[in-house]
Amino acid sequence: MAEEHGELEERIIIKDQHTKEIDLVNRDPKHINEDVVKVDFEDVIAEPVGTYSFDGVWKTSYTTFTVSKYWCYRLLSAVLGIPLAVVWGFLFALISFCHIWAVVPCIKSYLIEIQCVSRIYSLCIHTFCDPLFEALAKICSNIRVAVRKEI
């Protein structure tokens, strides 16, 4: 009974991962677009002192910029948002698939196969180089260096 209850909870948890509630207020909770899209009227258009347009033109320009940016974004996201979500979903699914079914198995296979090569290489180094370096160490161990300052 407890096993069936555990399986049921696991199915509910798995289902909730795909149907979780999204936050309609905070749509960038990880702040991935914080510095990219914060473009306001003042960031694009500015009049230096002494070259001011009419106040009505300035206010209308501000309103036109803000409203057109808002509605163009909404229109583009309405038209292209879902198709691009499908494209990005497909792309990230493809990346995940390649990583899970190709990249990681290749790396694991390589690591398993390189262990054999590593052991052979280590054996060769210990067999041929260790005696050579030990002999050189014995030869050089009797060398004495003295530094004298001559006046």
C-alpha cells in the first residue's frame, strides 16, 4: 500500500513539473533580461540644453515612442511568440537529446578507454624513465655549488 502511495506521489510530482503555475506578475524571476531591454525614451532621445523642441512635440514624441514600443512588442510577441517558443523548445530539446544520448556517453566511453592507455603509459614511464632519472639524481647529488664574493 505504501509503495502504491509513493508511486502516486511521484506521478503527481512529475505531472506538476510540466503543468506548474507561472507567475504572470514577475515574468523574469531570474533577471536574465535585466540589462538588455530596459530602454526608455530618455535612453534613446535627449535634447541638450539650448536645443529644445516645442513642449507639445516633446510630450507627443514621448507618448508615441512609449506606446509604439509597447504595442509593437505586444504585436510581435502575439504573432511570433508561440512559433518562436516552438523553435526554442525544439532547439533545447535537441541540445538535451544530443547531450544525453551522444555527448555524455562519448565522454564516459573515452574515460573508460583512456584508463587502459593511462596504465600502459604509466608503466612505460616507471620502467624506462625512473631508472634514468634516479641515475641522474645520484650523479648530480655530489655536485656542490659555492658562491664567493671577490673584492
